[in-house]
Amino acid sequence: MGESSSEALEFMPAHIKVIKTVRPKYTSRLCEQEGIDCVVKSALVPASPIPKSFAAASLLSQIITCKC
């Protein structure tokens, strides 16, 4: 006899995920072996749109878009 079908749109809310950035620290092995005080070097922190904030640019743009 055939079939009939229908379609519906379903809204899936945005997913939020944590992006972990690992910054290695470096020191001289020669200084460690000889017991000399040496400077520890570390990679720079990635730039953030708002200083001291956990929000990435994509989250901020979503918030601004939803407000308007």
C-alpha cells in the first residue's frame, strides 16, 4: 500500500568542551647534574580575549550572539 513519512527539526543545545593547553618547562641538564641554581623556562600562555578568563573566543561570540 506504500508508506507516509514526516520530518521534524530537533534543536540540540551547544556542547561545551574543555581545551587543555600543556606548557612544557625547560631547564639545563648540566645545571641539574652539577647542582647549580638555574633558570626554569616555560612556554608562554596563549592569548585570551579577556585577561584572566576561562572563556575562549568561541564561547564569547556565542554569548554575544544569543544576547542580541
